[in-house]
Amino acid sequence: MTQQPFELPHFYMPYPARLNPHVDEARAHSTVWAREMGMLEGSGIWEQSDLDAHDYGLLCAYTHPDCDGPALSLITDWYVWVFFFDDHFLEIFKRTQDRAGGKAYLDRLPLFMPMDLSTPMPEPENPVEAGLADLWTRTVPSMSADWRRRFAVATEHLLNESLWELSNINEGRIANPIEYIEMRRKVGGAPWSAGLVEYATAEVPPSVAGTRPLRVLMETFSDGVHLRNDLFSYQREVEDEGELSNGVLVLETFFGCTTQEAADTVNDVLTSRLHQFEHTALTEVPAIALEKGLSPGELTAVAAYTQGLQDWQSGGHEWHMRSSRYMNARAETTSPWQTLTGPGTSAADVGALLAAAGAERLRAHTHVPFQKVGPSLLPDFHMPFQNELSPHLPGARPRLIEWTHRMGMLQEGVWDEDKLAAADLPLCSAGIDPDASPEALDLSSNWLAWGTYGDDYYPLVYGGRRDLAAARLTTQRLSDCMPLDGEQVLVPVNAMERGLIDLWARTTAEMPADQRRTLKDAVNVMTESWVWELANQIQHRVPDPVDYLEMRRATFGSDLTMSMCRMGHGLAVPPEVYRSGPVRSLENAAVDYACLVNDVFSYQKEIEYEGEVHNAILVVQNFFGIDYPTALRVVHDLMTQRMQQFEHVAAHELPVVYDDFDLSEEAREVMRGYVTDLQHWMAGILHWHRTVDRYKADHLARRTHGFLPDRPPALPLAG
């Protein structure tokens, strides 16, 4: 027998797995169905013995314990289909490294998921197409149009991002940790599984389906499912199939550690994601339900869906413990609420499991604020692009001072001219867009000033008061400052509202409706993320690492930056190009680099002087229990790999996108210009951080950190 590459860790799984009583019915039905679709004898992929050994009926009975027999049979058929697709794509395209054939194969599959069932489907050419056509026809009549759209998107991501895995195998490339988590959600299929949880339990109301709490429930569920699968499937995927998309391998490579150490770290991340799921379900979901005014029926639907995701976690774990598909010979059961039976029972230490889980959860709330850390340590930043500055910079500086005075930003006790000068935001704008006209440079500087002021204002004005309600009301009023269709603009009562009304009018004067909507959404994402930061500040909670890195993009205003950058591109580039995986990967790599640059430079300012909990270095310190210099090295390595990923995507993946979408030369030139814009953006932001006084130790030592002593605190709302 092949030796296991590592010992499976203790898993955090506090919920008991329950078995659906219709399991035998689902097993029998799925076997008949798979044979009818051509997935068994003669397929070249599976025999009856393979299907029996994998036991997808048992998987679905554990992960959907409460649905009736017909629903369980349909869900089981979906899982038979998706696992067959995975093995079929592996044998036909991954093993042969046939990317062109794989793309042609994947391009046909959306044709079998029409939103309107009256739309004719093509004749299936293989078992995957036949299965999808049958399943779609049987499933969607009972589901809403909103669910159909979301489930179709999740299915397309699951299928299409297999090309990403294939490309990485072709290149022999192992992803960095952030890239891996993002792509695994699409490739791994858990968002798709969440759609089937809705089918089995209740549909999520459209009014909350796109909100952060429901998104985080789905993402933490996804990460939990995928990271657990990575631990159980490492031996099969990495050692047998040559797969490079496995979280254990990713961390083993990133940290340069042993396989066992990487597996233990993956389990720590898995546990943290499950804690985040619980935290979101108990704190954020009730708040958004109240905010959106959900009816009792809608509340029941959200609760049933949340319970369904929880059941999937515990049931999926139980199936991994039993399936012949995975490495589980010496796995230990870990649920303290169940009778300890099965593999590894004698080694299970319930007390140790509970103590470890409790210590990890408690650690997030035990950071001591305002610790003296000294000047921020600055590593040797990897920056392959040259910084250039706009020649209009000297004139932009006094014009920004005049604008902030006019908007009232220097009269509310948060900023004065010295703080504004220390930030020197026109310098940042001049590096981000060195070719900007004087008017465009002023507009960019004003947006940066407004966003930076708001980011300082929220924790200072609302954090000290622990006034989350006022912050939410302010956020809603800011959204109302951005009319889309000629609505009456509210009367501004503070500098943020005056500034946003002014910026909105100047920015959107000649903007089409769809771009106004995109821009408003981007601003809303940023301001709502400030409320998320405030909630953590009030709870004195250091965020989960994955949640932090993803929300950091929002607090940094990256959606706003990207949307404004794209708006200058005109119509040459189709919107679906910007939605493609490689373009999103390029943008996220650039944004993460810039966000982490800020966290490195602002460490002393935030940790020592402001008592902040939102800094990547602190998050890494807290998660791994390591000191500042060691955490800085981890963050610096991550920054470097994100920059290298940016370079890789620009050089190798974008040309493939251009060909896949058959872009014109004009569109290709626009996209090459977009890459250059992002290069300027990263280089300009690094140069700005290196130059300004805002983060320097001597400036921090002489400044007041809090309300300015000669100004009264600004009221959250007036009038």
C-alpha cells in the first residue's frame, strides 16, 4: 500500500452529520441515470464499479439530509454529472494537455442551460452534454429566474475555470495562496453546490442574495469544502494525477515547508473559515435581514439555507471519511457531539479539539491595541515598473487645498492643512495617471482626498462612540448623494456629502446610465466596507486572513479605481472580456500589491497610534502567532508573488484571452493600455508611500491622533 504523504489533522467539525433516509433510492436512481447518459460501460471513464465505490448517493444523503426522495435523486444525479465531468475532462484534455480541444468542449456546454426552456438545445455529443441537458430540464422549472441566472453562472465558472487548471499544468505553475483561493471557488464547485442547497432547502431572497453576509456565507462554505477536499485528495491529485491545484501543495511551495506542516496550516485556514461562517451567520445575517426588512417567510428561507450549508459541511466531511476516492485510512473523527465510532476513534481527544478551536477563536479578540512597535520596517519592494509624474502636479496641490476648504473637510476636527499636506494626494494622482490633463488630475486628486478623508472619518467619528447605527445611516445618505436618473439630490450636511455630490456631478456629467450605475456601485462597495471595518473595531476582532484580504480591496477603493479606469476605454472592449478570469486575476493581483504596500508603510500609524485591527501584518501575526518581522516577511513574500502573478498574466494569459474573444487590433491596443495603466497605478502608489510624511515616524510622533484639539468633534448627522 502506498504510504500516506502526511497524517490527516484534527478537523473542526462541531455539527453532527445526518443521513437522509432516502439514500438507497438515490443510489439506485443515479446508477440507472448514469447508464442512460452513457457515463458507464463504454465511456472509457467509469465502470459500474467506479460509481459504486465513489458512492455519490451517500455523499448527497449526508449533505442534504432533509429533502424528499425525488429531490435527493435529482441532486445525486447532478453530483454524478459533475464528478463525471471532472474525470472526463482530466482524461480527454488534462492528461493530453489539449487546451484548444478543452476550450471547444467547454464552449458548447452553456448551450444546454437556456434561461428559457423553450429555447432549443443542440443534440448532445457526449455524456457530459447529455447529462447537463437532462438535469437542466428537470431542475429549473421549479426555480425562479434569479436562481437560474445565479446557478448558470456558477456552473459556467465550474466548467470554464477548468481551463485555468489545464493551463497551470501545461506551464508547470503553482498558484500563490490568494490566487488559489479565488480560483478554487470557481473550479472546485462549492458555489455551484450552494445553488443545489437552495434547491433542497429554500431560495435565498433576491434582496439579500448579493449582499456581503450572504456572499460570505457562500464563500466560507466554499473554502471549507475545498480545503477539506484538498487534504483528503492530496495523494490522488498531486501524486497520481500530477495536479498542481491543491491547497496543501500551494502552501508547501509558498512557505517552503514540509507537506505535514502545509497540511496542518491548511487545516488552520479551514478552521478559521468555518469560524468566519459562524460569525457571519450570527452577527451579519441578522443585521442585513433587519436592514432589508425581510418577511417572516424570507427569514425562514435564509435560516433554512444557512442550515443547509452547515449540513453540507458536516455531511461532506463524513463522506470523505468513507469514500474510496480519498486518503482516509487513518483519519480521525472530530465531532465532539457524536458518539465516537469509526476510524481513528481511539486517538480522538475531544478536550484537546475543543481547547484548540476555542483558543483560535479567542485569539482574534485578544489583540492589545496601541502597542509601541516603532517605525515601520520597509523591505526591498519588488517593483519592475518605472514611476512617472504628471507635469501638472505643482498646480494641483494648491487647488486641492482650496477644494477641501470649500467642501468643509478642514473644519470638522478630522483634518487640517498639515494633515492634508502630509498626505500629498496630488502626488499619488500624478503617479497613477502621469498623462492626465490638469482637469483630470484635479478630479483624481479630489476623489483620492474624499476617499482618504472618509476612511479617516469613520473610525474616528463612529469608532470611539461605537455608533454603528449612525455609520450605517451615513453610508445610506452617501449613496443617496449619487442620483442615477435625475432624482433630487439631498441637502448635504457634512463635508463627505458635499464632496461626493460635487465629485458625482463633475464625473458623471456626460456618462451613460450603465457607467453611472457601475460607478455608484463601486463607491457603495467602498463606503459599506468602512462599516465592516467599524463593526470589527467595535467587536475588537482581528479579521480572518481570507476575509481581510478580500475586504481590503473594498476598503482601498479598488472597484472605484478600476471602474473609472475602464470608463476611458470606450466600447472597443466587450464587457465579457473584463469579466474573464485572467483580467480579474490581473486586476486583483495589482490591487492586492497596492493594498499590502499600504499595510507595510502604515503599520506603525495604525497599530501604535490608532489602535487599528485592520492591517495584513497584524492579521498574519495573529493567525500564525508570530512576531512583527516574521509576519512582515510573509506579507512581503505574498506581495512579491502577487506582482509576479501580474507579470505572468499580462505576458501569458491575456494574449490567450485576446484570441479566445477574437478581439480586434483596436481592442487589443486598449487592453495593452489598460495593463500600462495598472503598472502606473502600482508604481505611483509605491512612490507616494515612500515620499509622503503621512506614514513617517517623525510626523506621527508630533501629530494629534484623534480629534484636532481646537475643533469640536463632527456630529454624524445634522439637521
